[in-house]
Amino acid sequence: MAIERLETERLILRKPESQDWEPFRAFTMSERSQYIRKDLPDLGMAWRMFATEIGHWGIRGWGMFTVTLKGDDTALGMVGPWYPGDWPETEIGWSMFDGHEGKGYAFEAAQATIDHAWRELGWTEMVSYIDPKNVRSYRLAARLGAVLDPDAQRVGPEDLVYRHTKPEGLS
């Protein structure tokens, strides 16, 4: 059975829900989403992107988690496991919505979802695909212990691929 909720010291990570649409829309239709899509989506594309997040859970039984603070169910961003049908490897991804970056939320949520992917999902490999212009993102990957893998297959031709190392003691 899929785990649809994780908790950290400050955060609740939960399966995306309909009330997350507005913060997701605001993020994806803003310049802040430039590292996810080169072209800003219109309302219809933003809607389909959100539906993809929810649909990923339906198809895979897991997916990106909506990040919220304990005691406040407002979506701060999305972090977690991601593996569309055309991705070369399983990924841990992250996007923090406007006003919620720089507070350690992405690091805290990514640590929890990486552990979840190793232990609960049974992943044996894990990467993060990062636009080379997204300095904050590749610094976060390095802080999480991921290492640049120049030989890994990419999603986009310029992507940096950071490989997460499986902790010793996990089979």
C-alpha cells in the first residue's frame, strides 16, 4: 500500500489534493518555473501539469508530495519521487513555491522523500535532473550528498544529473 503522508520535524508531506491547484498554478505560470519548462505554460498547460502530478500517483501508486507546514495545510511546494514513462531513471525532484525558498524546507522534505524511496519504494538507483542554470537546485543536490554523474543519461540535453548514493546497510 502506498504511503501518502510523511512527517518531518516541521513538515507534512502529503499526496497532492485539489486545493493545491492554485499555488501550483501560480508557480508554474510564473518565471519561477523557468527551470522546469523553458516556455511558460498557459492556463491549460498548467492544469495538465497539475493533473499529471495527481495522475502519477494513480499510475505508479506514489509520486511527488505536496509540502506543507505542520498545522497549516497551505502548499509550499512539491518534493519527492518522480518517474514518468519516458524518464531514463527514477528521480527525486523538488520545486518550492514563491516565498518558501531559503528556509530549509526543500532540504528537509528531500531528505525524507529520499529515505522513503530507498526504504519503502525499494529503489536501487536515484538521480535528480537539474537545469545547469539552477544554482540553488544543484547546491541542494550536493548538500543532500548527491554527486554529479556526467555519464548518466539525461532528460534534456543540457541537464546536470546528480546521483544519490544509497546508504550503507540498505539492501
